[in-house]
Amino acid sequence: MSLQTSEKFLQEIVSTVASSLELAEVLPAVVRLVSDASGVHGCFVYLVEDEQLVLRAASPPYEPEVGKVAFERGESLAWWAVDHGEPAFIRENALADPRVKYVPALEEERYQSLLAVPVIGRSGEAIGAITAHTEAPREFTDDEVDFVVTSASLVASAIENARLYEETRLRVLELERLTELAEAIARADALDELLQTVVSDARPLLAARACHVYLLDPASEELDRKASDPEPGSARQTLGLAELGPELARGGRGTRLAVPLVANGELIGLLVAEGSARVELGRAIASQVAVGIKKVQVIEQLTEKNLIKDFFEELAGGRSRGDLEGRATRLGCNLDLPHVVLVAEPWTDALARALRVAAPGSLFDHRDDSLRALVKLTTPSSAGFLDRLRRVHEELGEPISIGVSSVCQGEAAFADGFTEAQQALVGTAVLTGTPSVLAYDDLGAYKYLLRVAVDGGIRDATVDAVGKLAAYDTQRGAQLLATLEEFLRRHGSISATSEALYVHPNTLRQRLRRIAELSGLDLRRDDWLAIEIAVKMVKLQHALGATNSG
């Protein structure tokens, strides 16, 4: 090859490289020019892709094999040139050389000599190789080798420019699609709609084989699959938190991207893309999805909260403003099944979470300082639920009073159920004196006294007299009412009462005289049963007053 001819072909290669950023146009042109300039019978361009050397351009008639032929590292003379960073030449009988791998589709038995030149990128690393084949044994001159080497350097520049252009184009396309996905997420009003939009739009964006969204179930602390594109196939329905693993995992079936969905530091789910390795893009999508899910969840929770509040008010008032059964169905509640009503004061997030675990499928209405719940029972009896509730109360160790109604079944029973739960709540202050769990059925005689205390309208001199003691205790920080109650409980025994109150008998006698002076009660003549009932009534009235003022 003359110097003039070499320069002419190199100028054509330069012109070709400069005129296009598309490898699909540049590489075939380079193959044609190298073939024409060198007089070879076959010319091929290979690029390094994912640890393979892949055929990306070929002289006729081998164009159909482009993209199909690929060598693992060390399998061909082209790989040898790439690994060593220098040209490799076989003058004759090329297939006998151990560095050559026979590829039937390329008819390599036709060729005797073979030249492989590495394509060196700007970083100094080989990014591909150009091979030239001849049918007869041939000795490539230094000028011919230099021409191919120079061509390879020009090809390297074209490859890197084309890849940079392609990466930029893909990046812009990804940003456009990401923006479209963010807009679709922002428009979604329902969680199901949002999740299906995410998986269907994120799968092509992440170039994934399949895409899934899992949401965290706080009760079970498991991730539950809520949406998939395409149909889930072998994808698991639930995942444990301990199974999350790394964001990008590689295995026998390829890559798997799993990015946590986190909003305001709270884990709400997981985005899984099978067959994708686009970690940064996956993180960007997951961030948008997490915010969108949280927004929709807040909206749905507020909507459901208002629905539950109105539903409870109708049940508690014993009056329906329309299709009560339809609203119950919408909330997933069957009023014909056994339930109990629960009231707790004050309430905490920890209590609400524990109740959802102890009584799945129940409805909750949170107020500023109280919690009401319609608890779905799994049996006609509430005994099992009460046992679980008392364990929960003990484990929480928080000063929370909880009242539970008797079992309600049928729409008409729930108005009484809400009243019973509230009365049981009041009963915790009267019967136990400390925050505890109390069922309405455990109130005993207080069931009837509570109704009288709530309804009012009864004037009683004994109740008024005992009320003076309660008022005195409140003003002076005394314990006259408690002393009177214990004295009656001990059947008037000075020794037993003073021992129970941890006071000296003389101190007890002084208190009893003070009780008589303040209230006008004569414990030697008045009916002790009437006084004992009056004490309970006053305590109930004070407990009800504290509840109403709270």
C-alpha cells in the first residue's frame, strides 16, 4: 500500500467518523474502507461489552452475524490483542494457532492469515479490536499494520464519541421519562392506580424483565407484593425484612435491583426490577414513588378516618343517616358478626399498633386524647380478646385506661356497646383506682349505679352528705371519703380499718368524727348500705366529671 493510498483512505475514515455519531453507520464504513485499503477478504470490528468481545460490524457476507457472535475472554486472537494491548499476526494456517477460536458462521476455514489490532480508548485501555483475514497466506507489511492501527485509533475516537452521545441521549430520555412518571404519580388519587402506573412505566425505564412493588405491612413486618408488570409469575408474594439484601444482586438468572421505598426516614416498601442493573435510576424512581405512595396513603387515611368517625357516631347514636350497611361494607365491617367496642384514654401510637396486631380487621377512630375501636372478634366470646388486650396493656407499661363493652352483634346492639365501653372506662377509676383494662361485664353492681349517675335527676340526702366529704378532700388533700369507704368495707372494725389504711386507731377515730361533723352522717344509726351506695355514686360522679372535663 502506497503512502498516498494510505492517506487517502485515512482521510475517508476521518471524514466518516466526523460525519456521524451513530456506531451503526460508522463501523460498517470503517470495515469497508479497511477492507478496500488493505485488500483483505474479511474484516470485523469487535467491541468489549460486559466482559465479552461482541461482533459489531462485518464485511459481506457476514453482516447477519453482527450482534450474534461473541467471545468470552481469552477465546480468540482478538481477545489476545485486547488483553496485551498490541497487534497480533498469524501468517498462515490460522486455525492451527491455539489463540484462534473457530466460528462456523464466519467460515474461518477459508482464511489462512489473520491480523488483530486492539482499539485503544483515551484511558489507555482496549475497548475493542479490528481483525483482518485473507484467504491465502500473507505477510502484512509494516505500513499495512500501521494503517490498521491508525484506523483503530480513529475508530476508538468514534466509538467513545458515539457512546458518549448515546449515553447523553439515553440520559435525556431517562430524565424525560422520569419526569413523565413523576407527573403520573402526582396525578394518581388511589393507591392501586399509582402502583400499577409505577410498575408499568418503571419497567421499560429500568430496562427490566419484570417490575414489582412491595408495601410494608406494619402488623406482620413483612413486605407484601401489591403490583407487578408483567404478571408476577414466580415472584414471591411476601418478603421478610431480613431478606432485603443488597440493592443490586447478581445470580444465575441475571441481575436483580431491589431499592427500598423510604419517605421521611420511614420504610414503606420495596421497588424490585428483575434483570436491571440501573441502580442510580432505580433510586431516583424509588424516591418519587415513595413520596407518591405516602401522599396517597395520607389522603386515603384522612378519608377513611372521616368515614370511620361518621360511622361510629351513627352507631353510637343509634340513628342511621342512610345506607349504614353499605358504609359498613365499604369499611370492611360486617355488623352481623360479633364485635366489642373499646375506648382508651389516653391513647398512643404504640397502643394503636398493638391493637391492630391483636385484633386484625378492626376499625379505629383517633381523637386528641382518646381512642375508640370497633373490635372484630374471632369467636362469639370476648374472653380471648380480653386476655390478649390485658397482655398488651401490661407489656406497654403505659398509664392508659381501657373500657370494653359486652359483645355486640347486629346493628341495634352497638349504641349500647358504645355506652358500655365508656362506662367501663369510668369504672377503671372507681374499681381499680389505676389505669387498667376493664370489661363492662366486670362492673358488677356499678352497671346500674353508672346509669343512674349518667342519667342524673335523682336527689338524695345521703349522696349530698357524702359529696361534702369528696369536696373537702379535693380542697384540703384529705382522705375522708377513702376512710369512710374502707370503714364500711371492714364492717365498722376500727382495728381492721386502721390496719388497712396504715394509720393509728386514734387517727382513724379522729377522721370518723370529722366525717360526722362535715357530712352530718351518724354511722351508729344511719343505714350503712345507703351510705355505701352513696359513696359509690359520688365516686362515679367524680369520675364522670373528670372524663367529661377531659
